Amino acid sequence: MDWLEITAQLSQIAGVVSVIFAAVSIRSNTRLSKRQWNVDTFNLYFERHQNAINSFPDNAFYNRFDNGKLPPRSPELTAAVRSYLFVIQAVDYLAYQNYLDDSIWNVWREDMEKTLGCPLIYREWPDLKQDFVVFEDFTHFVESVFKDAEKGADNIDSL
């Protein structure tokens, strides 16, 4: 083998290594970008979630599981529940479209199901459902949570 052939082969090997390195770098950067996007999205919706919770009058959100402490119905309370449901619907949509990583979605979903099944949301839902009819999957999700909550309550009552 002469010097030119060795140089040509080394050039080809360097080219292949460069392409592999570029592919690995692109994949790594894509993963990092997706992770960062998920963190940014989580932070954004966590802030919106907190703002929606803070909009509830008379600590209604914190008393949402206790029928005895629920405040009376009011336009302010209905608006707060609507605002809360729109935040939840947006997170549900992002997960449905596979924009959220499953690890983030699972945390949100557990909290959403717990809160959606509470007496306060259940009481307000009939007046708010029409605001979500274009989000058919979300409407079905909410109503399936209600059914599961009713089943759970029936199981507790039968103990």
C-alpha cells in the first residue's frame, strides 16, 4: 500500500466517524431539548395551576373534598372552577398529543383525577360542561373520573 491509499482510507474513516459523531450529537441535543421543553411546560402549567387554585374564593379549593365545608354556589366560584378546568384540559391535551413525557403526565394525571372526583367539581360540572364540548376526550375523561369516584364511594359505603 502506498501513502495515497492509506491517506484515502484514513479520510474515509474520519468521514464516517464524523457522521457518527454528528448523529450522536444531534440525538443527544434533541433529547436535551425535549427534556428542557418538558421542564418549561411543567413549570408554566404548574404556575397556571397555582393561579387557578388561588382564584378560588373562601378557600373553596382546599375544602373541595368536604361537602360540609363547600361554599355556596356563586359566579366567582363557578369562574374559578372553569379556570381550573381549562388548565387541566390544556395539560390533558398536551399529554393526549404526546407532547408531555409520561413521567410528567403521570404526576399530573394522578392529581387531576383526585381533584376532578371531588364534590366541588362534581357539583359545578353540569353548568360548565358546555364550555368543554369541543374537547370531547377531556369531557369523557372528566365523566369517567366521576364514575370511578362514585364507584369508590359505593365501595367505601359498603364496608
